[in-house]
Amino acid sequence: MVNFALMIRGATTKASAGSSESAAAADARLRELDAALARDPGFLPALAERAGLLREQGRFEEAKRDYLDLIRRNPGDFGALNDFGTLAFRAGHSAAARSLFSEAVRRHPDNANGHVNLANLLLAIGELDEARRHFEAALRIDADHVHAHRGMGNLLAGLGDAAGAQRHRDKGFTGHAVTVLPYRGESAPVSVLLLVSASGGNIPTSSILDDHTFKSTVLVAEYCDRKTALPPHDLVFNGIGDADICGEGLAAACALVAQTKKPVINHPARVLQTGRAANVDRLRGLPNVIVPRMRKLPHPALVGAGAAETVAANGFAFPVLARTPGFHTGQHFIRAETPDELAKVVAGFPGDDVWLIEQLDARDNDGLFRKIRVMMIDRKIYPLHLAISRNWKIHYFRADMAHSAENRRKDGEFLDDMRRAIGARAVAALERIAVTLDLDYGGIDFAVNAAGDILFFEANATMVMVPLTTDEKWDYRRSAFDNVFAAIRRMLMDRAGIAEPRSQLL
């Protein structure tokens, strides 16, 4: 998907309208607004502006207080409902964001922005029918709504309608391929060209490119005019990360970076080599790395009565894993015990092709499944999490972590001393994987078997670092996150040729 955070739009406040005020200017304005509200607590324009400034500065609790006050005083205020929804979503509170966006749509059914924001949230949580209904409502109100077309393009791509997705993306991105994001730092910024793909598969960069240090210009690679000079920049960050769905975008990005002599983070030519099946082929044979057998097959071959023969003819045995290329977080990814189960489930997959994947046994001594993630930053390995689950399909935010102190203890042991937790043999194998993939930024998902070998699941540039909530149970993870962000910052500053930080560490 195109970076969701760029599509959820603030609506009415001064800050949310794209202000590039520096931190000092914002603080000065906040003092003025505080004084105005001390004189007249009921002055709602000042309260709305303060809420927007606090939101843009990431001061969640203070902004939340103001938005709640605004909605209490004026329950139908579209700007307050919409901007509070944006704040809630960015803080990871999807249910609250949904309630706020839904209320904005209920009270303002003719506002296309409200429908688009609600639709994008519904799309992000997988409620495609409802998302489509709201995208269509937005386009009935405004047939040229750029973000409605972009969102509909993402939705149709997820449904396997490539032609429909292309039509909407053409309307959403043609003539709108460049966006300059606000810069709020005090000193001269590090100027970054951030390349993204209209097809999705982009690296989440909002927590990486801090807008108090980096001034980002976003270029949608497929829709950029290659005859036009690139905007001024200190470095290029290729944010296109999924080689399986972004071939066109990565090829366009290669043409764009050929126009610059500035450093490039995650060169698109390298990312092009990191497709799921391509990685398996590249890593097969590395010492102490076990990769699964994989085969891409045409969709009809696994849907009909011949599914069993197709599986056997390609060297697989049941149970077998199957997934649609280009999807993540477990979407269109199943484990089939029998040919009938495989045929039934795959019939609902979008697209023309299906991957068959051998399941590697990732269970520990207690019979629980494990999936470990490390980040690759400048080709060095940093531990991020160890997820434990009773289910074979593991994602940290769905695994048995929040309710198990014992599982969190094991996760903490891994973060505190990765080499001791998984063994020197496994760490050395991970380092070989990082060197082979040759990415500046990415991640590896894996498990470790009893012999200390890596059971490889996947590696790519789109690995997500899910933001930590303020719950103290996650305090043990914060230093690991800080280490990764500090490593990213060092790499970016070094590549830009800047010895001293221009702002505080992330």
C-alpha cells in the first residue's frame, strides 16, 4: 500500500494545513494561544489551532485533551473529529480513529475528505467492502479527488483488479507525483528525495525521516517526469521496498537515481533482487541457512481437481503453505492440510499466480511457534523482537506476547543478548544473509532450529517496526527500538556527509 500516513489528511487547523513552522516558532505560537485561552477559555479557534500544533509536534496527550474539549463544546466540528482521528490513527489507536472518522462522516455526509479518511482506515484493517463504499461515496461527491483515486487503486489491486487499479492510480498520481513535506527544524535541513511507488510496497518512513532534521520531497517514481531536473537534495532514500509488486516503480526509480551523484539509500537495483522467491534462490547454500522450497504456479493449477497432482509433481507434501505474491501481514497466506482445503482456499486468492511454500518447523521445545525479527541497518544486524505463538502464522502484534510475562521475558533475553539467546552460529549466518542482500535498510524474519541453524522465512526492505504503546510492559523493548533508530540516523547523517547531528536523536 502507499504509505497510509501520507493519505490520512488533517483538515482545518493551521498546523494541519501544511505549516512548516520551526519548533521555536511553534512553541512561541503555543504560548500566544495559551495566553489567549487564559483570557477566553471559550475561544474555539484558538483551541483548535493549539490542538493542531500539539498534534503536529507529536504531543499526543496534550492534543487529545484539546480535541476532547473541542468535541465536547461542538460535537459536530468536522475539523476536530477528523484531526483527532488522524492523531489517534498515528498513535496506533485504530478503533478510536474509526469511531472519530465515522462520526465525521455521519455528521458531514457530503464531505469527501471524511469518506476518504474512513475508507483508508477500513482498507488498512482489511474491511474492503466498507472501504470501497466510502471511496465510491467520495468520488460521487468529487470525481477528481486525488486521494480517493489513490485509495481505490490500492483497494482494487488487493482484489486482483489490476486494470481497475491502474485507472484509478493514473487519476490519483498523474500531475501529482511530487509532494514536499513540512520541515520543522531550527537549522538547515538535510534534504532528502524520498522515492515511493504508486503500487504500494513502500517502506514506512515517518519515524525514520524526522522532520526536525530531514526535509523530505516525495517522488512517486512511476509518475515522475524524467525530463525535469530532480529537486535539490543531499541524499536519496529509495522507499520502494517490495520487489514482488513494485517492478515498474523500482525500474523507474533506477532511472531517477541515474540522474544524481548524491548518495542513495537502498539503491533500487539492489531492492529489485530481493523478491521472496529470488531471496530463497540467492540464500540457498549459505552455511547454516535453511531456506524453504518455493514454486510460483498459475492460479488455476491449484484450484481444480488436479491440485494434489500439482503439489506432488512440484516436490511438495502436505501440509503446505500457499500465498498470493505481493501481500504481507498474513493476508492471502494459508496452511493447507489436504488438497481439497488447498483448492477451496486458493480459489478466493486474487491475482494470476500462487506461491507454494514448504513449511519449516519453527516450534520450540514447548511446541510453540517462534518468529524472530532483526533489522539490517547499513549491513549490520540489530535485534527487534522474538515473537512466540500457538499459531503457525506469527505476527508480533497478534502473537502470545501481551498476555504472557514468560514470553516477554524470553523476548527480553533475546534483545539483551542476541548472541547468547540464539547462538553465535545463528548470528554469523544472519550476518552472511545481510552481506548477501546488500541493503542499507531492511529486516529478516526467521527462526532457529535445535542445531543453531537459521530457518529463513523472508527478508526485505519493508519490514515494519510497529510503534510501542506507552504501556510499561513494553519498556524492556524501548532500548532495542532506540538502537535501531540511532543506527538509521547515523547512517543517514554519515551518507549526507554531516558529522554532527542537526537536532536531537530520534
